Amino acid sequence: MFSQTAEYALRAAVYLASQEGKPRTTQEIAAATQVRIAYLSKVMQSLGRKGLVQSQRGLHGGFTLARPADELTVLDIIDAVDPIERIKSCPLGIKGHINLCPLHRRLDQAMKLVEDALRQSTLAELLAEPARARGIPIPLCSWPEDD
């Protein structure tokens, strides 16, 4: 249901949220999230254009979240790189179909439920999951410890 780009953007955003405002380079993010640097660079540019991350050049530069993790939702990240497309009109293009048929109305309602759930999930909540306190890295499988 979600694209690889959305997955990579979420990995990067959650990783940055875990770094407590410390700038991280593309190389550091790529290593931690297991995303190829070339692909990650494009993802980070998209997040930057949408104002979700900011970059700082120089010796101690890198990417940080542009807003606190408790103000950024999973939906914010997905919408920045690959928005969920709702069904607004007949996918078949039939002119007489002003309202969605029962099938497409039901599918659109399901997408709305997904959007609502993702809108209610912040990056901070993901990092606060109880399993993380027990040493299980949530939501990423793993990332290297910082020096």
C-alpha cells in the first residue's frame, strides 16, 4: 500500500527524531536506515522542500527535523513524498457517474481511515513505544549506536 519512497522517508524521519536535534549527514542516515545514499538524498530533498527537515552545511552540518517530533505525524511524512490518493471521481471515467459506486466509495472510506490513523500517529509516539524501553528497536529494525 505504501511506496518504498514513503518507507524510506519514514525511516529517515524516525531516525532524525531519535537524534534529539543533533544534525546527521546523509551518510549517517543512510547507514542507520539501510537506504542507499543516492535514493536517500532525493528523499531528504523532498522532505526539505515540504519544510519537514532542514539542512545545515559545514563541518557540523547535516539534517534535523524542522519541527519537534511530537508535531510531525506519519501522514506528514508520507504526504511529503508520496501522498495517499483518495478516490474523488469514477476511476473508469464514466461521465454519468457523479457519485462513487459502492465499491469505490468503500475503498475511499478505507483510505480515509488509514489517513486518519496516520494523522494521529506522531514520530514522538513511535519513539515512545513501550517495547523500545525493553531494548527492542521500534520502529526500525536496528540502527547503530552513536559514539
